[in-house]
Amino acid sequence: MKPRIGSPFLALLTLFAISATTSAEPKTAPATRPATVTIAREAWTDGARNRTLPVKIYLPTIDNDNITNFDIRWPVIFVSYGLGGSREGLTYVATHWAEHGFVVITLQHPGTDDSVWRGKPPADVLKALQDAISVVNYKLRCEDVRFAIDHLAELAKTDDRFTDKLDLDHIGLAGHSFGAQTVQGIVGQSFAGRTLKDDRVKAAIAFSPGVKADSDAKEAFANVDVPIFHFTGTKDTAPLVRDLTPDERRIPYDNIVHNDQYLLILKDGDHAVFNGTPQRRVGDTSHYEQWHELIKDASLLFWKAELTGDADAKRSLDAFDKPLGDAGTFEHKSNP
């Protein structure tokens, strides 16, 4: 029997599935809004691991009547969704970033995607989700990111959609929930003295990040040296599986001691808002629209500042407490 809207089963899924002259050097894509975004859904196979990743590609195109004779190259942002989700997640920000000049590629991780719960009796879903949160799957997700970067670099040599159009020196990575844990691993968080860091990722966004309060966070984040924007909310909990408190979600920000770090905490913001789907399906949800606009505005300023070197965007980002108003709190620290 299919679950009804508003059932505990659907609430569980909601919680976790939860883009004028010739230049000798290529130029990063301009900050102006491209005309359109083309969507492609593909499957990328990692033969070395016998693992196939479904991906969704948001490819910006630009009006050549407005921008001519430039060798334009788009920075690239990879996206890792939360437990139980798919490549269709985080659409609201992925589309926004692509519309403003970034190639965005959302990754679907086998073993922690919607296959975890799809087709299972509602009574079995919770255990399936809990079992999927493992060190093995965490490692696989980080390896997925590394493979996706490698594969895109190969495609850029032969695929006309990408050849001479990508700025692979400026790669970003964003993730929500288990995807944020994936981000933390790729940027250098260590476990038992080991790391899965990929230096090709130059900036990152973590939606609902964090570590347990009893961990040695100072040691774990000692080697993280890329700018990161950390997003959370005062009600950012996912209690149906092993999870973190709102206070624990700011621990990475507090303990990273290198490069620019940003933290936005939405007042009353819950876990699912960052994935794009309201966690509460009754009553007034207009605050979700406000939150999504703030998330889109702040994250785009971050990518422009850190991946394209836009000085105006950096100044606006550093002063984001002003447009945020009483919708939340914003913190920024510049580390060595």
C-alpha cells in the first residue's frame, strides 16, 4: 500500500532525502545571468570500482549577442544529496547557481540513495536508513566525488558540451546532511588520522554539517584549508536516525582554523529546508520561501567570491548580516 501524504513514512523521507575582445587567457564565466540552463541526466560508470553513478547536469548557456569573442569557461560545482535522496535533490539551488554561470552536477550515490527505502514496507524503512549510515558508505561517497571529478576532466577532452568550456581549476562541492559529511571528508576532515581530501576542490558549502560533541574536532579539522560556507538552523535535527543537535552542527565552523569560514543559522530553520522540501506540510510555509531566497542569495555570493574572485560579491557576502535581518544569524571569520 502506498503511503499517504502526511504519513510518518513520508515525513521520514522528507527529513532525509532530504549556471569584447579576444583574450590570450581563458576567462571565468561572467557574473551576468546566462540565457538558459540545459538539463542532462546520465550514468557515469567507474570501471575500477564497478560502480555506476546517476548524475544530473545543469549546463548554462549564454546569449552570444551579449558576450562575444571571449573564451568563457564555467566553474564547476558538484553536489552530494542527503541520505535516501537522489540526483533530483537540491534543485532550487542547483538551478540558481547554473543560471548565474556555474556548471552544476548532482551525484546519486548507490547504497545511500532512494534505493535504500524505495519499495520497502514502511516498517522496514527506518532500519534500512540507519544501516546505510556507515563508514563504508561514507568512504564510497567520497570516492564517488573523486571519480566524478576525474570523469568530468576526461569528458572535457572529447565532449563538445564541455571542451574548452569548463574552469576545472575552480571546483566547488556542496552537500546536505550525509552529503555535508561527504563535503567534510573531501575538504580534509580526518578520521583516525586518515583523510580522503581532494585538493581539486577549492571551496565548499555544507548544509547541515557537524560532528559529535565528544569528538576531537580540533584535530579532525586541522588540515581543512578551503573556504567553507556552513548552513544550519536552530531546529536542524533529524531525530529518526542517528543525528546531530543544532549546537553540534556549528562545531566544524568553530574548529576550522584556515581560510575564510562562514556560518548562517536560520531562526527556526529545520533539517529539510536545505534540501528544498518543507518538513512540515501543514499551515503557513511561506517562511520556507524566505529561507530559500536567503540560501540562494548567500550561496551564490559565496561561489562568486571564492570560485570567480568577484570582489563585489565578497564584500556583499561579508556583510550578509544586513539582508539577513532577524531571519537568523550570520558569522564570518578570516583565518590565516
